[in-house]
Amino acid sequence: MKLSLVIPCFNEAGNLPALVARCQQAIAAAGGPSVMEILLVDNGSGDNTATILPALVQQQPGLKMVTVERNLGYGFGIWSGLQAADGEIVGWTHADMQTDPMDAVTALALFGNTDRPATVFVKGTRRHRALGDSIFTWGMAVFETCLLRVPLWDINAQPTLMPRRFMESWGTPPFDFSFDLFAYYAARRDHLSVIRIPVDFRQRLAGMSSWNVDWRSKMRLTRRIVAYSWRLFRSER
């Protein structure tokens, strides 16, 4: 089985050299480009990502670049990468180096440890987070679990891996930060075997988050996700 890991990059120029180096290590650890490819998506960045990324990816086995001309959301960047993926297993993680791309290699191994890989959905569970962020995550998990009536915890944790066939059954997902909720809920709804793996959550190497700036930014994000959650609740019922 081959894994296609998508990493959307939005104004992450400062993180790209370390990210690409770690991606190369992950591909080697997985068994080479025939086992793992990584698609780095320039998700409509406004910094010099478009200049830096091609030079880093060029002639690197297993690394591909996907370009999104205009940023239409976090989920759109992931979706664009998934459309260019070749693997039977697909997934995504973040570009800010807070989550290690090597975690996807650990997650991939779980598909080989079962005789029913088509039913497996693997997701990280973050360790060593700030207390305030953990409380925020806990509150959102309780809300989503009660509303959608399936257990949902640490919804935005990475990496997220799944069978390609499952992803292709979705139709059109949301293109904003609700993308992770959509995928996780769909796995629960369709009775996939959800496996959580512990991952270390690190400090961002460079740059600034596009949403996790302060409590006001968190509340804006929360309002958007809650609004989507209610739409999802109504559509399912």
C-alpha cells in the first residue's frame, strides 16, 4: 500500500526548509517513494512560498508540489492535494512543524497490521499542549459529540489517514477549517475503525498561525465551525 500525504502550506516560507528535510526523512523511513509520496500544496500563499518551495522539491523523489493560485480555505488546499494523490491510503498533516510528518509513517504501519485496511481511519492525539488550548479542544469535543451523537475527540489533531476509496465516497467536503470535522465525523458515521495514535505537539518553528492568534481569533473560528456543525446535524437528520 502506498501513502499519499498532503501538507497544505499557507505563508509557511520560514518553515519550508525544515519541513522538506523532515519529509525526505519520512519517505526514507516508510520505504521510499514507492511506499510514500508527500504533496506539498502552496495554498495561495502571499509570502515567497511560490519561490522557495519549487527549489526545495525539485528532483526530490517522492516529493510533489501542488499550486493553488488563490487561497479558498484550509480544506480546499487539502482537497486540491488529494486530487493529485496516487496512493491507496491518503491523508494530511500540517506544515508548521508542530506535528511531525514522521508520525504519518507510524500511522501507515497500522494499515498493514490488519486484514481489513479498507475499514481503518487513523488520527493523531496531541500531547504536551498548552492548558488553554487543551481546554478549548475539550469544549469543542464535548459540543460536537453531543450534537452529532458520535464520539469525537481532538478533532483537529494530525496526521489523518484513511483509505482512498473512503475519501472518494465523500462528494464535496467543506473547504474551510471544518474539513477535519467532516472527515472524522464521516468515519464515525460510516463505522470505520478509528485508531488514535499519540503525537507530540511542538512549538511552531517560524511564522504565525493564520487563526490561532488570540481568543478572538479562536472565537471567530468556533462560530464558523459551530455553524457548519448545525448544518451537518440538520442534513444528517
